[in-house]
Amino acid sequence: MPRISPLQPPYDERIEALLGEMMPPGQPPIGLFRTFVHNEAMTRAMRSWGSYELGPRMSLSMRERELVIDRTTARCRCEYEWGVHVVFFAERVAFTPAELRSITHGSPHDDCWVEPRERLLIRLVDALHDQADVDDELWGELDPYFDAASILDATMLCGWYHAISFTANSARVQREPGAPTFTDVA
């Protein structure tokens, strides 16, 4: 059961407009956004950063971005947000079933990871999740593959999705219809 029930339509004009800005055209607002709008000021403040994190100005490719998001939300045990991203992006970024299984349950050393950048992003997320830091060895391995902008984007993206995961988990946001579960990719 949700601890904070998502708002249900009909919404007042202001909330309807805000929710409409947060979703692709024609898509109904997801439960997380309908939960967020209980704090309208917070939701408005988050919108611009969220647009950057999911937008074309980010220095990581869409596939790399989704790798960081899916690994972060899996490590945070946030099945809700992980499932939302898998439904909307996994096919677009061509994640294979083996890659989805590895992102969710595996390691950067799994055979499905052939691109050094992707292995390194998984290691980066794991380091940030486990130690809230990146040791000198990993930093040195990142350096030939990522410029400063990309490292900053990856670390902030991981942190952002920790915050999203903490909120979705704590509020007990319910899984979106049709979204997969962790066991679906086990």
C-alpha cells in the first residue's frame, strides 16, 4: 500500500499542466510524478534538473544513461523506478536480456559487457553505492574513457536516482501496469 497516495484525476489546472510537462505527449502521468505533486514547489524545482538528466544535453549517450539509472535503481532495490525505465528505454537502447539480467543481478565482469565504458559505468555506480566515493584506481581507469563532464554527469545521475529511489521506496509507490519486476529478468 502506498504511504502517500498518488493524486488522481481530475487535477486542478495548475497540477494538470505540471504533470503534462513531465510526461511525453499523450502519456498519462506515472504514479511517482502524481506522488511528487503533493509538494508542488519541490516538483517544479526538480523538473528542470530531471529534464537535464533525461535530455540530449547530457554528455552520456542514452544507453549509458540508462545503464547508470537501471544499475542505480536495482542496487537501491527500487523496483518501481527500475521497471519504469526498463519499460520506456530498454528496447530503445538495445539492452539484451543478458544485459538486463546483469544490470539487475550481476556484475561488471559478466560476459555480456564487451564495451569498456559500460563495464566502467557499472563499476562506478557500484563504488558510489557501496562507498559513496570512487577510489583512485577506478578513477584512473575512468580517465582514458570519460572526460570530466561525463564523469560529473555519471556521478550526479547516480546520486539523482538514489534520491528518486529513496523517495519511491519510502512512499511505497506502486508498480506501473505492465512494468517488469526484478524476478522477470532473473
